Amino acid sequence: MDSVAATDTEQAVTAAFEPRIIAFVCNWCTYTGADLAGTSRIQMAPNVRIIRLPCTGRIDPLFIVKAFERGADGVIVSGCHPGDCHYSSGNFHARRRFAVAREIMGFFGIDTGRVVFSWVSASEGRKWSEVVNDATSQVRALGPFTAYRDLAAGKG
Amino acid sequence: MRELIGLCQKLLRDGDVKVVIGYEEGPRGVRPAVITDPAGCERLVFDHRAVHNLVAYLSPRRGHLRDLGRAAVVVKGCDVAAFATLLRESQLEREGAVLVGVRCGGVYRSAAGSGPLDEKNVADRCGDCGLREPGTVDHLVGELPAAPPVSGRRAARIAEIENMSPAERFAYWREVLADCVRCNACRSACPLCVCERCLADKTDPRWVESSPHPRGNLSWHMARALHLAGRCVDCGDCERACPFGIPLTLINGKVGLVMRERFGFAPGEDPEVPAPIGTFDTDDSQEFIR
């Protein structure tokens, strides 16, 4: 009886799966853009938790790994468009690092669909909402990142 | 061999160097040798078993060897690439060591290899080597041997892993890395792991769990790959040092592929060639960014 009940619960959980998405954003562009989306009252998926950093250049790829370690289902990384960096070149450096990190994470079996990269400027509140909505539906389709959680639990 | 021995003896006698780091016969194939006495240079050998990257002994982390004084190091072309990386990163000074280059015909996978080099026993990195006759060394000895055979083994294995689904890849690495006891032999053996304080040792915040736990193991090996991106010269000493035979060179090989395909970068002996990470091009491809 217990196992049946457990299965029912699991199904219920899966049906109600709401992805937990962590967004690492730069202070100058995307964070302001997200703020604009909020003040403009643009509706978007409530699944994203924003972590604000000075620059995409400050976003170590290990932040992404750490987010997955701590139970994230997906990650958004977003900052200023190339050429718009407040610190002139932080996003150019970041772009190279992310390009490599993405492929390495993919090689280790982290579905690259779980990590979304975007450039969102301070005036692109609309684009931010689209990034959030698309990332949420994309990660929802991939389902919970149970493989990583099982690592944490030492299961499997 | 006489040429190598004679040269090293002369370097020691003339006082150019205080110590020679080369290869000698050991219980299982050749092993690194640290020689301070000209007579000791008679022990030097160099052949297909000279797998180790002796530039590792020049790393600023190895202070006890540096304290011996200026060193002459026996190097293959691929080892010179590691030296160039350390120069590029201002970890060493060019005059800090005398490089005794040896023309190289490839090495075995293991220092205990024997017999003629073939596709089975040759190191994965030797196949398309363009550094068999290093040009930036202080002395160059030996005749250029025949080119080593090409092993397609690792490339095939990497392709196999790439063709798996993400879930299968995750499961694969999970299983492979389950053997890791986090002894950090890979880190210690690496000529390019030069940080005085490794992020894996940081506890505030704790970046990487230090116990041998699947989650920390995965993070550590990803961090290692990320930190060696554009730096790794593929010497394979990490994999040889691993007491559990974790196929670390698969990871390094993949990183190398990414560097070549995305940035056209391959490790070379010119420290002036900029590394791909830490530099950028405003036109870098960004097909993965929306």
C-alpha cells in the first residue's frame, strides 16, 4: 500500500513540477532590464531567482555548477550586449569562458538546454520576460534535474 | 645518449646549472631523476618510455627543487609547450632554467612500455605532434627519429561519449568518477596547476566538497577541466598519477578539441601566442547566446 501511495505522490509532484531556475545577471544591463520588466508590470513565469553580480565577467562557470549542486533545474546567465559592458570588456571575456564551460558541462552530461545565455540590455524588459518564459518552458520540458539531486543524496 | 649525458655533465661542470632533471632507469620503466653531480649524469636515459613532463619540477609550487638552484631540464617538444604556458603566465622566467631538448619519436602510454611503438602502445597525444623538434630550447640533442604511429583510440572514445544522450553521459561520468578518492594526485602531478591555494581547498565558501562524494567529485573534475582550458598541453601526467585509472585525458582531450575548434588554438612552444582564455575577439562566435 505504501509503495502505491508513494508512486501517487511522485506522480503528483511530477505533474506539478515547477522548475527552479537561478539567473546570474549583470548589475548594469540585465538586472536593470529585469527591473524595467517589473516596473512595466510585464507578466512572466515566477520560476526565476535572480542573483545580481557586477558583470558577466564576474560569473565563474562554477557558479552554474554550484547552482545545480544546490538543486537548481536550470540556470540563466545574462548581461550586457557585446560592446556595452560597463567595464568595457567583461562580457567579451565571459563569452569565451561560457562557450568553453557550456561544452565541458555538456560533455559531463549536463543537458545544455538547462543553461540559457542571453544579452539583455537595460531597456529590454520585454526581452527579459521572453528569456524567462522560454527558459522556464524549456527546463519544464526537460523535467527536474533529478540526476544531480541523486548525486547529492548519494543515490543511484 | 652520449650527447645528452656529455651535455648535461658539461652544464653541471661549468656551473651553468646546479641540477639536472632528466630520466633514469627505475623499477618500472624510466623515472624522473634529479642529478646534482656530473658523474650522476651517466644514469640519464631517453627513449620512448620518457613519458613524464619534467617541466612540472620547475613549477613554482615545487619550492624544494627550486632551492637546489638553476636547473637543466630534459624536455620533449610537448614539455616545452608546458614551459611556454608557464612563461606566458609569468610563473617562470626564461633564464630560470636551461632546456635540453631531445628530438622525439613519440612515447608510450606508460613509462613501463616496451617493444616498438605501435597504434596500441603509443600515447594518444603523439599522433599529430608538431613539436617533435622543439625550436625554443637552449640545446637540442639526438637525431630526429621516425614519426610515431597515430592512435585513434582516444578520439574514438570521445566521439562515443559525445554520441550518448546527456543522461547517459551523466551516468557514465558518475560511474567513472565514483572511483575518485580525491587524493589530488592529478593536481599534484600537473605541471600547470600552479595556484598557491587551489579553489578545491577553499573552505569559505566551500567551492568544491573535498570528501570523495559523487557531487564534489563531479564539481572537482569540471573545475579542473575549466581551469586547464587553453592551458593543458595534454602530457597525461594527471591520468598516469591517478591511482584509480580515471580516464582524465578523455576530459583533457575534449577540452583540447573545444580550444582547437572554437579558437583555433593548440598548445605550442611560443609564449607570445596569446592563450584563448583571458583574451578575446570582439567577433567571437556566440551562437549559443540569444
